[in-house]
Amino acid sequence: MSGVQHLVTLKDWTAEEIVQVVEAGIAVKKDPQAYAQALSGKSCALLFQKTSTRTRCSAEVGMFQLGGQGFYLDWRTTNFGLADLADEMKVLSTYFDMLLLRLLEHEDVRTTADAVDVPVMNGLCNRYHPLQALCDLQTIQEKLGRLEGVRLTYTGIHNNVTNSLLIAALRTGMHINVVAPEMNEAARDEQLLEIAAASGAYREVDDLRDAVLDSDVVYTDTWLDMEFFNDERFAKEKARRIEMLTPYQLNRKVLEGSDALVMHCLPAHRGYEIESELVDEPRSVVIEQAENRLHSQKAVFLKLAGQLS
């Protein structure tokens, strides 16, 4: 609705807004007490269809540390699946100042944003993961001291994380290589791919080794959605993807001669998309990257609450 800013996809945000949140996340991390009462009396509903560790914890703890309250709702314990989605979301918005949604379908996030007059955050859907990308940019800014001109290579399956990394990188002057033999069809965004192709800062690459040697940051993600990885119903698809994607694993051999930072949005399947030993190397920033979900999430709360000047 008019006058309300949402975070449904970073395609809706300007470069200035993205950089503002990155800088705010760094500031919050350095001096959390300065923001301890910034959202006093405010509340955020966390409505999740999908399982979560980082998104849920960063939101609940983040609201608490800002003086507000996060309230978790498991979709399965609600009546959302029994009624019109827009109606139910309108009701929820009368109780809470903000909504953070982790839903299966992107269109359900968009339907909510169109229906309510409080800020909506996309905490992950089948097409985008903007909160993760903002956290990733914060980590890169902290480690390299810049975003402009940074060269990032993503390897693995092209998915929701890839999409949000793409738009975040292009908005902030980064260059991004995508080494992905296949795309999750639910994540396909032809408009985004056209924007990327026209930017001059995006390359689809076949040779991971060549891409890595030209990169400041290398990044990967799970080859199969977390909730499906150990599900016997997806065993055949899992085996197919492992066979296809094993040549695209991040490991010490492919990184030989490179001092690129190693990133993974977690949780990781060690020995699959990333070599186990690589996760624990000094060049790996995956744990600090995960920590930054908290600080970046707090910055998003402040932004959507109108607390960033």
C-alpha cells in the first residue's frame, strides 16, 4: 500500500537504500547499545511455512535487542491455510507493526505486501532471499572495505539466494560470475536475467577454476533445498544433483592460488557443495557471515520502521 516500504525483493530497492542498510548493520554491530530502545513498544510477527535457524533467531533476538518483540507463528498451527490469504494477513497486520514471512511461494509474499499497510519482509521464498543478500553485502564490506568493483563468483544450483545476490551485486557496483549448470525453475526470473545480461557486470561461466582465480569472493549454497535433503521422496533427485554438481564443489584444489573469501549462507552440507575442511579455514567467513544476519536484520527493522535517516 502507498506510504509503506516493504522488502519483498531487492529489485524494489535502490542502490542507496541497500547501501544505507549495509552501513546501518555495521553501525549496529559496533554499538548495539545506541539502538537498544529504537523500536521500544514495536512488534513483528514471524510467520513461517519453512524451517529456519538464522532467519528466526536473528529476527526474534534482533527485535528484543532493539527494545521490541518478535512473535513466532508456525504456519501449521494457524488458520492461514483455511482462509483467504489476504484477509488473514490484513487481520495479522492489525496486531503487529511489521510482518516477516518465510513462505513457500513468492506470490504469497507479494499478495501480503499488496494487502497490508505495515512493512512486510521476505524472509525467504522460492524465488528470493533478500535478507541473506543484505547480510552478505555487509560481510563483504567489512572484510574488503568496499563493494564497488568487488568480483564475486557463485557456484552451484541457481536458486533464490543466487537471484538476491545478483541484484544486490549489480545495484552496488560489484561484478558477479554465476557457475551453475542448472536453475531451480521456481527461482527463474527472466526480468532479472535480462537486467543482469544488460549490465555488463554479470557473466555465466562454465569453468569454476577460471572464475575463482579472478574473484575476491567465492560463494556457494546447498544443492537441494534443506527440507528435501534427507527426505527419501527426493532421493532420486538428490542423487542426480550430486552427480551433476560435484564438479562445481568449492574445495581447496579449485581455490589453489586464490586468496578469495569463502562464503556460504548455511546450513552447509559438508563434503557436498563445499569441502568440509574449507569451511574451517581462515579464508572462510561463513560463521561471521551468519552472525551478521542478526546485525543486518536489525538494520532492516530500523529501515522499515523509518528509523534510518
